[in-house]
Amino acid sequence: MADIAFLLLIFFLVATTMNVDTGLVRMLPPLAPENQKQEDVKVKERNLFLVLVSGNGSIMAGTSGNQEVIDLRLLKDRTKEFILNPMDDETLPEKTEKEFDLPDGSKWVYPVSEGIVSLQTTRDTNYQDYIKVQNELTRAFNEVRDEVSMRKFNAKFAELPEEQRDVVAKAIQVRISEAEPRVIKK
């Protein structure tokens, strides 16, 4: 009887699959050396898009002083508008003209957004709500990369060769902060 139980146990251990928890795929910056002092990042008020997720799942989003409660379905479009600042609105992020070297040896000048999306939650925020908001923010950056890739290279971001993808990734950086940045007025 013990042998049969042992064989059944071994069978179930070998035949059963375990669920693997998945998380967010993020490239984190390298750790700073231990002797290096950490400085606070100062961000101009207009370059900061605040996304606040409460414990009951409601989302407030907008620039400093202009946050409003919005539906999750609108978050992607608001984030894209913030990143691109198509009308050069003075309340939306600044742009800096940067020159990039293309794989064919030519140069490309693109107005890079200085905007940062600051995601803030409360202690009682549901993990599922947090993941949904993260997904929408990431989707906004991915769509902007696709649009820029289509305009410049006539292909979606994922379809580009690695050299071209690197250029677009430098032009459209995914800047989502979960630390509370210090705001300076200007």
C-alpha cells in the first residue's frame, strides 16, 4: 500500500504543471554605487503627468492642478496627448530637438518630449487595478512609437530592424515614474 501511494505521489509530482506568476516586464536602471549620494529628481510642473489610482479603483489623471477623474479607457489617449503635445501647448511638456544617427549614415532630428508620467497609488489599491493602469500607460507609449515608426520608416515599431528600433526608442522613451518626483514651478 505504501509503495502504491509513493508511486502515485511521484506520478502527480511529475505530471502536474505549476502556474508561473508573471509580472511587469520592465528594464530597471542599474544600482548606483553604495558611496554615491542619491539626489532628488526635479521636474518642471508642466513636464509631469500625474496618474493617481485610489483604493476603490478610480483614476485621477492630468497635469499638476488639472487632474480629473477619468475612465480607464480614456487614460491611453490622455497619456498620448501628453507625450506628443501636438499643439505645443504651454501647459503640456516641453520638447527638445535632438539629432539621431540613422543606420544608413543620415541624421534625423526629432522633438523629444521631456514629459514624465508619475503613477501613484494608495496602500489599499487593488493589484489588478494597478496592472490595468500600467498596461494602459505602456500601451500609450507603444502606440506613439508605432506612429513615429510609421512616419519615419513606414513600418510598425516591432517590425523594424534593431538599429532603427533603437533610434525610435531613444526618441520616444518610456518614462513612467513610480517615485514621487519633486515639482518646481516654471
